[in-house]
Amino acid sequence: MTSDSAPATGKPRKAALAAWIGSALEYYDFFIYGTAAALVFGKIFFPSSAPATGTLLALATFGVGYVARPVGAIVLGHVGDRFGRKRVLVFTILLMGVSTFLVGCLPDYEQIGTLAPVLLVVLRLMQGISAGGEQAGANSMSLEHAPAHRRAFFTSFTLSGTQAGSILATAVFLPVAAMPEDMLLSWGWRVPFWLSAIVVAVAYVIRRTLDETPVFAAEVERNTRAEMPLAVLLRDHWADVLRVVVAATVAAVSTIFGVFALSFAVDTAGLDRSAMLWVAILANVVALAAIPLLASLADRIGRKPVFIAGALGSAVLTAGYLWSITTGSYVLVFLIGVLLSGIVYSAANGVWPAFYGEMFPAQVRLSGTAIGTQIGFAIGGFAPTVAAGLAGGSTSGWVPVAVFTAVLCVLSALAAATARETYQTPMHELGRKRAEAAAPGVRTA
């Protein structure tokens, strides 16, 4: 039997690669919705509203996906901790692909009236349920296969995949966004959603070839799996769940940058749509390199200093990025945007898969990571909607949005500061002391 303290399977690279590819394809689907919500959904599904109101409603449908994510986290977290990580990863990619393809098939408001946005919300909820289990499943898979001294590095590939999915989604929208307005609104916006049929086929094949983790296999052999992982999690690990919830609100930086700032720049400040899409592409390309490098740093000096620096730095640079949009200077927009999203935010974003996952024992790792992150991400998901309301359609509205984002970043940093440092803790001891202190005699993985 392979010990969970030293995964000697020889497959950490394969697990990390599978997590990277799967997450890239999964989040391609998730991110094209955000781009479409910022650029076209207000006109297609809410045409009877004033332009600012239509944009606000479209961004609200983007946030709805984050409401469903905690539900997906609870259900899929239970499945992953009770029946295995692999089952979750196969299910999530199928659900995401089908729901995304169907978004591209929806009739618009002029064809079926209010039923159109209702169906849009239903499909967005399906996307959210899928995303609720995706990252935690991929993180658990790569963490439990990784060498003890490189856990942050190998788990960071899940987030690098997420960045790659964002690049792909934005790149696909570049030629679409350049279409004449009538073509864009009639059929052009649908093309990125239809491409998900290819995405789901490729990802399904990849996920089916994954091996279950040695940590979970050992649990099965020892018969130490929790019958009700959620009950064990809330009884013994509630403090860490709460800590992850608050720390995960740093994700608001990503949605403010990728969704609100895009809408703010194009619709309010009058900047070129294609240029702003290129900012996102370049920032994500830089992040592809920055995330594993910063994760490797966390393997050497610890999770907490890297994560906290990323959260606090993002608070400052988000304000700078929103201000740069109001100046109309594309040089400033590109420079600060890449520094913010490509490098500084990557410090927190690249470290959290190991940081959060290491707070929990194997019995409840997928549930704890999924539920904690998805509740925190739900706050981040509605951040563009809150920001749009705070901005009020005015270029001077960037100031309250910057303050709002900074508050979330500071709270995230404070939550991280209260966590234990785990970068030198053996796999079999992760989360163990808290569980044993809370319930003596309960055997944990």
C-alpha cells in the first residue's frame, strides 16, 4: 500500500497535466459567459432596459453562477470524499460542456420574451454547479499525487489551467467582438459557446484516463472514509472552512478585472473593445508563467507570506488599474493591468490550491476546499454587479469600486494570517491535530 505521506506513484506530472488541461477546458466554458455578459447579453436578453440597467442585469446573470457553486460544492464534495476524486472530475466537465453549448442555442428576448433570460439563468446555474466541484476536485487530485516538498508547485497547475481557459475564451471572442454590430448580436456571439462541443469531448477523454489518488486509495483500503463528510467537516473543521471562505474573497480581484473593468472601459470610458480584450489575454499569458514560479516560492518560504503579499498588492493595483482606464491611456491600462492580474494577483491565486487543501485531512479535503472556496467565490462572483451599482455609469465611479475591492482583499489577507503554516507538514498530518483535538478517538487520514 502507498502511504499518503509520500505519494510514490510516479504520476504527479500526469496528475498535474490532467488538472491543467481539464481546468483550461472547463474554465474556457465558464469565462466565455463572463465576456459575453459584459459585451452583448445586456442587448440580447434585456433589450427593453436602459443600457446601464441592461448591463447590470447581464452582470447579475454572471453572478448567478456563483450562487450555484456552493450547492455544487456540497453535493460534489460529498461525492469526491466518499466515492473518489475521479468521479467528480468526469461529471463536472460533462455538465459544464452541455450547459455551455445550450447557452449558444438559446433564442433571444425578441423571439420568446422573458423566457429567454429565465433559460439563460437556468443554464448559468448548471455551469455554477459544475464549477463548484471542479477546482477542488482537480486540486485534491494533484495535491495527493504531489511530492511532499513540491505540493504548491504541482497544485498550481490547476490555476494555470484556469488562466489558459481565460486566454482561450478571450482569444475566441476577439474576432467575434470585431464583427459588425448586427452580425455580433444575431449569431456571432453564439460561436464561442458552440465550440464547447469540442471542448467537452477532449476533456472527457482526458479525465477518463486519470488514476485515483494514492491517498484516497489508502482510505478505501483502511475503510476510514467518512460516511457523511459534510457532518465531519462542520463538526471538526468549521474554523478552517470559515477561514477559507473569507480568504477566498480575494477572487473578487479576478472578476472585477475580467468582467466589471471590461464593461466599465468599453461602455463608460469609451475604450476600444478589442484593446481591452488584449489586456486580459496578455495578463493571463504572463500569469501562466508567474503562477508556478510563485507557487515554487511558496514551497520554499511558506504559503502565508506569498498569499498575503498577493492579496494586499492586489488591493492597491486594482485602484490603479481602474484609474488608468479613466485616463484613456492604453499604455497605462496595459502596464498596470498586466502587473495586477498577471503577477501580483497570481501570488494569491497560484498558492491557494495548496494553502486551502492543506488545511484539511483527506477525509474531508474535497468537501472543505470546495465549500469554503465556493462560498467565498460567490462573493467575488457578485462583485461586478455590486461594482456596477457603485460606479453608477460614471467614470468617477471607479473610486468606490476600488475601495470595495480593497476591503475584500484586506479581509482575505487577515484570514490567511490566522491560518497555520503547512508547507513543511507531512501529508498524513495535514488537518490531523485539529480533528483529534475536536473529537478524540476519531481516526483521520
